Amino acid sequence: MRPTDHLRSLAADDWQAATRHGFTDALADGSLPKDRMLTYLQQDYLFVEGFVRLLASAIAHAPSLPDAIPAAQFLGLISGPENTYFLRAIDTLGGDPDTPAPAAPVTAEFQALMARAAGSGRYEQMLAVLVVAEWSYLDWASPHAGKAAGLPFWFGEWITLHSGAGFESVVAYLRDQLDTAWQDLDDTARRAVEDTFRQGVALERRFFDAALAGFGAA
């Protein structure tokens, strides 16, 4: 079993709940209310700064230039097309992309997890959070990729950004990096990666739970 498969198996229940969630199902069939999508995107947009810093830290700690280049290319996607999508979608749905929303509790917890990984100086810790974030999104979005073209752009483009060959290659790269790093870890470091991975998956599940409820909206 690949190390990343082992890690996913440790969080199997939360992974299944996060990647086959009522929120993403409603998003993909177009039935999700606009106000729920707006609050979700406003919260998700709060992750961009921390995610960019985390990914940049991983690039800086990559063992070689060939190991770093795919992450650097992905950084361009996050800071370019994905950031532009957020601005367009939040504006279209009636929000103000220039005024950040207050972070919900689960959002703040995930931000803290990213910051700890970025500041850890440990490549495998950075990868653990990155793999959870990107692999779980590939898993939920891929089954819905064929629906994207028939949906309003705030649904369809979000699915497209997280499915298809390009995004699959990003996830494959991140998994390969973590699988390789795992081989050189001692038992203590492996347990730390397991803990971080499980925390990340649990937070993904809780984030979608909160999104479905409108992050506390009445």
C-alpha cells in the first residue's frame, strides 16, 4: 500500500463523508442555493493567503529543483485562474470580494493547521496538508466533471478547477512527493504526519458540514 493510501485509510470515515457530501452533491446538480454558495466561497477564499504561503514553503523545502517546479507551476494557477474565479463568483453572487468575511471557527482551525505546517520546517508536514486539501477536492469533483458545462459558472468552473487531467497531475505529484518523503521518516515523524493528515480530513468534513448549514446562518 502506498503511504498516501495508508494515510487516507486512517481517516476513511471522514474522507468518505467529505468527498461524498450533501453540499458538493447539491453544488454539482445546481440545486445549492446561491446564498450557501456565496458564504462557502467567502470562507474558502480566506484560505488562499495561507495556502499560497504553505505551497511556497513546500517549494522552498523541496529536495531538488525538479521536485519544486510542479509546485511552482501550481502556485501560478492558485494565484491566477483560481483567484480570479473567486473574485468573479463572489461578486456575481452578491458579495464584496474586497471585504473579507469573518472566519468561521472551522475556517480558523484549518488556517491554523496550514500555518503550523508552513512554519514547521518539515516538508512532509507541508505535504500532508497539501495532499488532503487537493486530493479530497479531486475525489469529490471528479465524478461531477461531466456536469460542469451545463451549470452556472460559479458551480461549473469550481468543479472544472478541481477535476480533469491537469488537476489530476497536481494531485499525483503531491502524493508522489509525500510517498517519497515518507520512506526516510522515523516512526515519530510518521506518527506526526498521520496526525496532521487525520486532522486535515476531519476539518474538510467539518468545513462542508458548516457550508451546508450556511456557516451558522438562520
